[in-house]
Amino acid sequence: MGSVVDAPPVVAGQEEVTDNMLGDKKVTVVFVLGGPGSGKGTQCANIVEHFGFTHLSAGDLLRAEIKSGSENGTMIENMIKEGKIVPSEVTIKLLQEAMIKSGNDKFLIDGFPRNEENRAAFENVTKISPAFVLFFNCSEEEMEKRLLGRNQGRVDDNIETIRKRFKVFVESSLPVIEYYYAKDKVKKIDAAKPIPEVFEDVKAIFAPYAPNAA
């Protein structure tokens, strides 16, 4: 009789990806998506500081791999130069390694999955499903203004490239957001607001993950 009581409740429509185990550790993963210039990086830094998450940027990991001069890095560099998207498995492997190395159990994965194929591959390879997707919603006009004004010496911050990046984001990433919307896993943020106001909205979403939360 006791075993019936101890059995976990069956949740209707539960995903086959429910383990969320990294090695022998249960982890919380939040995908952070938003167009270029939507302020993801700034808010991720705030979340790391206040909620103890480890911030992993797919782009940063790929750039670090290129810098390392490894064979893998050269292959990645050539693909980026040709405007191709790096194969999902390559990015996922870098993300997995970084997650294990960090020793943490709460992760913000920024700028990934970039498309549906990335998303499916991440869940298939890692057997991890995100707790939710944090979506920074911002108009193209506002993002364009920010990118042109930030002058960080990034070669991709010119108007033509910026518009190309917007187009790629809309075509590739929106289907991912729609997929998670259907699963009621998207937390949408109005990213056009001033930074402190945006963080107030972010804080409300992350409250359950605060270090002192029960």
C-alpha cells in the first residue's frame, strides 16, 4: 500500500525529457533568447549576481574555442566566416563541458537554441529540458538604436549586418519561442524599458530561485 502513496503523481502531457541530470546532478536550465541588442547580456549579469546562476553564452564559448586554435576552433571559424550556423552537436558539447566544469546546478544559456534543430538536438543529446525560456522582447528600431550606439568595436555592429542578424533571429529563433509557448514555458519580458525596470520584471520571475528561497 505504501508504495502507491510514494509513487510520483503522473502529470498529463509530461515531456519524455524529464531527467534534467548532468552526470549525477539535477540541474535547472533557463534558455535566454532575444534579438541582438535586446539587453540579454546586461540582465544575465544581474541574474548571476542576485540568483547564483552560471551564465553560459553559446557565442562566447564558440569564440573561446576559436581563440584556442584547436582543430575544432578552426572549423567553427570557417563556418562563421561563411555565414553558416555551427552544427548543434558542436555547440552542445561546448555547453555541456562548461556546465560540468562550473560545478553549479543553475544555468542561463544565452543565445541558444538559435533554431528548432538546435533545440531538438539539445534535448536529445543532454536529456535536459529548460525550466523556462526567458524571452527579451524588443522592437527592431530600439535594438538597432542600441547596437549602433554601443560602439564596442564589434565588427558586426554596422547597419547592414545588424539588419541581417535581426532577420536571422526572426526566422530561426521565433519558432523555438513558439514551441515553448505551446508548452507554457515562455516568460516574456518587455526589454524596451530602462534597464532597472527590466530587472524588476526579471527579479519577479527568478524569485523562486533566490538562494534563500525555500
